[in-house]
Amino acid sequence: AACTDCGAGTYSATTAAVSCDSCGSNADSLAGSTSCFCDAGYTGPGDACEACAEGTYKATSGSEACGLCEAGKYSDQAGSLACIACAEHSTSEAGATMCLCDPGYTGVGGSCSACLPGKYKATTGSADCTDCGAGKRLQFVRSAPFVRSASTPSYSSTMHIHMRKNAH
């Protein structure tokens, strides 16, 4: 009898083996392998592969660690092969599982729409836009809304909203 390679998806880590072991779930091997490797989207040793967590991804097979999604991208599912770019008017930090609306926009899950006239939002997130108070109006400067009062010079570095009292 002759020795034969273990088939793809199986391995033998010992000499003089009489059978081959199957790779675990979310793992694979090439014919004649002595170990398994994790599929893309999974990490760990080849016999114990775990899905990359939400907010991370892994595009290639192997035992390498999953990488964080970069700022401006997200991953909302475990086992992701790539991260998804945030939609227009939304953003995220590295490792995000969802995008958040930019200041001046509101919505959930990165589906963001501009605040209605007379309303503003100075923070990143899904909060509702706020009405300008009585005797105040929203002033636009350089295509971006700005809010100002004597006690509050600005709310955000990306969007400043200035409030003005009526001159009456």
C-alpha cells in the first residue's frame, strides 16, 4: 500500500496516520495539509475558527486577526469580508457597527436627511433636529448652518449654528 495525501478540507498532523481529520466549520485546507486555515471572515487557529465580530472584517483566508473597519465605514454583521462605506451625510469611527448622521442631519442607521427649515442639530448621531427658539432664526453662512448666541460661541467644529434675537 502507498501513502496518499489527505484530501482538501482534511488534514493529518501526525506521521504514520491511518486517517485524516476533517477541518472544523468555517475552516479549510489544501490536499496534503498538516493543518487547516480559517475562511475569510473568520479568525483563530484552523481547528477553532470564530467569526470576525461586528465592526471588524477579514478579506482573506488564514489565521490572521480580523481588522477594524476604518473611520467612515462599518460592519453590522459577524463574519464580514469587507466594511461598507457610510452613506452621504453620515460618518463613523473606526470599528463601528453603524454610521451616525452628521450635524445638520437626522435619521437612523446612516439614512440621514437634512433638518427642516427652522430646525438644527449640532451633534453627530440620530437625535432629532431641534426647533430654533422663539425670537431666533437659523442663519446660513457659506452653505452650512451656523448657530450663535453670546453665551455659546459654537457647538461643533464641523457645523456651527448661530442664534440671533430679533432686533425689536
